[in-house]
Amino acid sequence: MQRHTLKTRLTVTMLALSLLGLWSLSYFSIQVLQQDMERMLGMQQLSAVKVVAASLDGAINEQGNSLGHIALSIEPAMLARPEQLRQLLEQLDKGNLFDGGLQIHDLQGKMLLSAAASPGAHPPPPVQLPASLNQRRVAVHATSMLTGLLPMSVPLLNDDGQRYATLTGFTNLRNSNFLSRLLAAGYGGSGGYMVVEPEQRLVIAATNPAYVLGHVPPAGQSKLIDSFVGGAQGSGVTRNSSGTEVLASAQRSVLAHWYVAAALPTSDAFAPVASMQRHLLLATVVFALMLGALTWWTLRRQLAPLMDAISTLTQMRASAAPLQALSVQRDDEIGRLFIAFNGLLSAINQRETALQQSERKLADILDHADSYVYLKDREGRYLYANRRVRTLFQCSLAQVPSLRDEDFFSSASVAMLRQHEQTVWQHGTTLRVEEPTVDRRNGRAAIYQSVKLPLRNQAGDIYAMCGISIDITERKQTEEALRIAAIAFEAQAGIAVLDAGLRILRVNQAFAEITGWPQSEACGQPINLLRSPRQPQGYYEAMWRTTRKDGVCRDDVWLRRRDGQDFYARGTTSAVYSQRGEVTHYVCHLIDVTESYQRETLRLQQEAAHRDVLVREVHHRIKNNLQGITGILRQFTYKHPQLEEPITHAISQVKGMSVVHGLRGRAADGTIHLCELCSEIAAEVGALWQTAIRVDLPAHWQTTAVADDEAVPLALILNELILNAAKHSGRSHGGVELALRYGEQSGQVIITISNHGQLPELPASTPDPYSGLQLVHALMPRAGASLTLSQQQQQVLTTLQLAPPVLHSTTMQPS
């Protein structure tokens, strides 16, 4: 069998069509069967997962009930006897349901007591419960799961039904537990279940113990697993963390908000489909081989006369003798083909003579034309080239059929020519286009105006592409020069024409007068000679990027003259594009607006100064009004002496706010410094309560400013803390000490208030939420501030730590 014979091609074609048809049918059947099996198995798998999820909720509820029974045995008074309570807890968990131990936490989530699962065992590590855990029922939360302990909490209630603490039991996920026993049966032959905590993507239980405390694939690797983590329920095909393709289903747990997933490798799930596919493939191959052998044998018998004619024609082509008619042996399609061929031989001889005469005339005409005329086939090979093309390529007429564009033009030029030619071949239309090219032999760039049209035979099929090109390089250069000149000199301003590399080609007289660079010296220089250091770094590069992208950039910019003097210019930079959309030149327009810029700057400075005077006057008036309010409150105390203390407290708060506005009114920029704020408030409180308050500042204290939106709250906080110290200390115990020190962190300041006194065991509660520590806690900033109280012998230390964004450093001299 020879691969180019008709017998071979028909045999291979029949064989290929048979295989394609059978394999397509098999593929379609297999795909439909697999989809049906996937849908059916997915529904079955999802049903099983729902049952396991329901069982999981039941197990969690049962475990919670067990923990609740333990909680019923605990009374509030037992918290005062921690050792006895610990022993009681170790004895209450008789079934060892919580093999990780038990803990009791207060209402803020702080651990009060930790008990081991049994006497002699290690208790669980300390755990901080979430602050939001204020449940009145069983709760399973994510705390400590990464350490292998599953926490479950129930409230501890007193006789009035009020929650006074929380009991938490820990289940060791690495040991056999109620979750592992629930999933031990597995799914299918090689599949299994797992329980996943979606927030941490943590596997907390699985049929395969190796997966416990592992993680499902991270976000973005599996859309199906990402949907399960997001709360979706259902089935689908994905890959697990080990890269195995599995059929997976998931169902959410109602009580724990976990999801239960079942996974079965697709190799086991779709094993019947793979077996059927192997049998269909084997049957298809056997059938195709039988069909190919029968087709080849039939064609060999029917095409025997044609093979004899081919041998005869081959001998006639090899010899120099004239062509002879073929012998007709039978009256069938092949015989009639031979008769038609014999008639064609006679007509060809006559037409060949006339064609040779016509081709010689046409070749003489084309060789004397001024245009480049050529013919190409679909592969881009030259079929014909007139004398002008041959002169360009430096080749003979005999060498033309072996030539291609790659032999003469650059790769970019060849790609463009091939694109234009393919348009003619595909659409069958005449194309008129400009073609810029680069000669790869000498680097010469040229632009051709080309007309490319399809040549068709009598049947209307395109057999060649004809091209007629004219060199218009000089004309395009002239047009480009005219276009640049038209753009450059339309503006009545300083003008500079740049090339694509940002070098000056030409400037006008106005440009020379503004910059001090005459045309004779500016031409050839880079435009960077006008750069001024007053512009931000990177500005000029960004300006040129904008010009290349948008075609124009308008902005006011600082530039530098030849004598080194900076001037403010209103500039417009325009890009000049070629026909291909590439930037070839830039045109810059400049107008000196230094004087108008200086006048505008002076006007803005005067307006700002006037505004600052008004702002300070407003703060001064607010301070005076607040002081008037304190006077009214003092008169009120004279009429109502029984209200002296709360009114005095209110007067102190008003004076704290008055201090803020007084400081803002005195500062030129309205800035309030922390040291001044502390000193002013301490002086006001000391005068009001007739108590000595000493302010201690380091010798080299760098001023620190208070954020505008935190000034009033911080003043009220300092007023309450200093006032509280003055009230509890009094004159008899030496007054109050207030010290400002820098913290360990950058920008941090620590304010310490020391007074004689004793902290109560429990925080004092007051019916007025707008005074005392309740007001302080309410006014504390969300970030950058913290407050602690401590007892050191007979002294109460109040420590207020402040940091950004409450504070920010200033550039002023040390106070």
C-alpha cells in the first residue's frame, strides 16, 4: 500500500469515517451514561449525607445534654472552693464523655477553673471564650479546635435563672469520640465522611483518621468545596486535598453550623462506565480493520486499468516523444475518462501555442511599467515578478518561483504583508492599502501604495493574488513634515518640536525668549534641560506617559530657564502619530504665568490668615460662653447647697471643655498639645477642689498634638480622672501627682495619676452614667488609648496610655 494512491486514501478515509462515527457514538453514549450515573449517585450520596448530618445534630444534642446534667450539679457557692469543685468535676464525667477535660469561665470569658477528664490526667490548657458567648443554651464554638480540642459550652444558672458562669467540656478530636464513632462506617468501598468547620476550613472528624485536624483545599482551588464552605448544599465532582477526583456531597449541621461531606473516588463510582468504554473501543477497532481490508481489495480490482494508464503516462512524460492517446479497453467511467483525455490532448496543443504568444506580449508590457507587479500563491510564494521587482530583489526570472517575502523583508513587515494577502484570499475582494516595510538586507525603510486583487479561473475560484505597488516613501515624508509644521505653529506661544526620543528638533522665537535657549543651541538637546527641582520627583515621566497614552497633556508646571531661574508655565504637550498609530513627534506649547501664579498664591495666603484669625476668635468666644455657664452653675449652688457636689462636678466638666477651646484660640494653627491640655485641666481642677495637683514633665519634652476629633473627649477623660483623684486624696494627704512620660512604642505617651487612697474590691457603680469611670469608659477612643487602675500600698495609680491616631507628633520646639 502506497500512502498517496487513491486506493490507500479511500481505504484510509473509509476507515477514518467508520472510526469517527463509531467512536463519536461511543463517546456520546458514555458521556450520557456517566452524567446519569453522576446525577443518580449524587442523589444517593446526598441522602446518605443528610442522614449523617441529622445523626450529628442528635449526637451534639446528646453530648450537650450530658454536659447540662453536669452543670446542674454545680452551685454558685462552689466557685469559692475551687479545689473541691475541680475534684467534683473530675468525678461527674463518669462516662468520660469529655476526655479533654472541663473548664469554668466567668461572664467575660476568663477561665476560673480547669479540671482534667479524670483524676491524675492533665487538665486542658487555659482558653479564653469569645466575648459574644452569652448563650442560654448549648453552644459549640471554634475556640481551641486547632489544638485538637472541641469545646462545648452550657450556661451555669443560679436559683433565679440568671447566668453567672459558663461550663465548657472539651472532646479530644485525636481520640475516639462521638464524632469519630458516628463516621466510622464510611461510605461505599473506598469513600468516607468528614465533618468540616467552614470558618477555619478545618476537618474536625473523618472516617479516615489521617484527615482529622487537616484542612480542606484553600479558597480558589475547588469551586465545589468553596461553595460548601460558603453554605451551599448538594453534590458534584471535584478533587480532594490529595489530588484525587471524587464525587462529593455536603449537608449543613443545624446545631453546630458545620457541614458533613461524603466523598467517593470517581474511579470506583464510575467503574462500570470505564469497563463499557474499553469493550466498545475493542469492538470498534476490530470492525474498522475488517472494513478497511474489504475496501482496499475492492478498489484494487476496479482501479487496475487506471494504474496501467498511469504507468503509460509516466513513460511518456519521461521521454521527449510527443504525447500519444491512451488505449481504451472498456466502456465504463475509466474508459470514458481516457476518451476525454485523448480529446483534451489535441486542444491543449492548440491552446499552448496561443498562450505562449500572449504571455510574451504581457511580460514585455509589465517589464516596462514603473510599478512593482507580482503574483503570489496562497502560501506566499512568488509565481511571477516583473523587471522592477526582480531589480529590487536582485534575482533572475528563473529564481522567482523559489522566492518568499522572508528572504527580503523584516519579520514585522512579512507579518503585515501576509495579513493583507490573507484578507484578499479569504474575502475575495480588492484591497488598497499602504504598506511600510523594512529591507532586512540593508535596513532601508520604504512605504508602498499597494493594490492587491484576486485572480479567478473560469469556475470563479481564486488561483493567485496579484499585487501592484508604488513606492511613495518620499511623498509620505513630505506629508509628515507638513503635518508637523501645521500643528507646531498654530499656537501663539513658545513652541518646541521634539522627536520620539524627546530631543528638540525645532523651536520658535517665543520659546527662545521665554526659556533663554535660542534655536541654534536648543536643537539637538534633550527637553530635560528645562527640568526644575521644584517639581515632585517622577512628575515629568508621568507627564510623558499621559501624552503618549491620551495624545495630549495640559498642566501648569515649574521649569528652569537657561540662567537657572525657575518660572511657572502653562504648558500643552501634543503627540504626533503616524498612520500606524505610533508616536513620531511631540509638540510643546509654553506660556509664562509666573506673575499670575504669584498673585494667586499671595491671595490664598491672605485668605488663610484671615480665616485663622476668625477661627481663633470663635474659640475665644466659646471659651467665654462656657465660663459664663460655670458662673451660672455656681450661683445655682448658692441657692441649693445640697446639690453642691454634682453641680461642682458638672462645673469641672464644663471647664474641661472650656480649656480645649481656650487652647485652640491661643494656637495659631488651632493645634492642642497634650502637655498644655494636662496642665490647664490640672490647674482648673486644683483651683475648683482646692487641692494641690503637681504636673511632672521631663526636661526635654517634645510636644505632642491631640487629634482634633479626640480633643473634647480626651479633655473630659482627663478631667474625670484628675477630679476623681483630687476628691479621694484631698489636701490632707499631700495632693495629686500627674506625670507624663514617653512609652516604649513610637508616638506613645503614658499619663500616670497618683493619689492617696484604696481601690474597692469591685468597680463602684453610680446611678449617673455621665460621670466617674462610667463616663471615662464611654468616652475612651476606639483605638490608640487604654486605661488601667492599680493599687501600690497606700497609693492608687491611674495609668492612661495614648498613641496614634489619638496623638500625632509635631515639629514644634520642645515645651
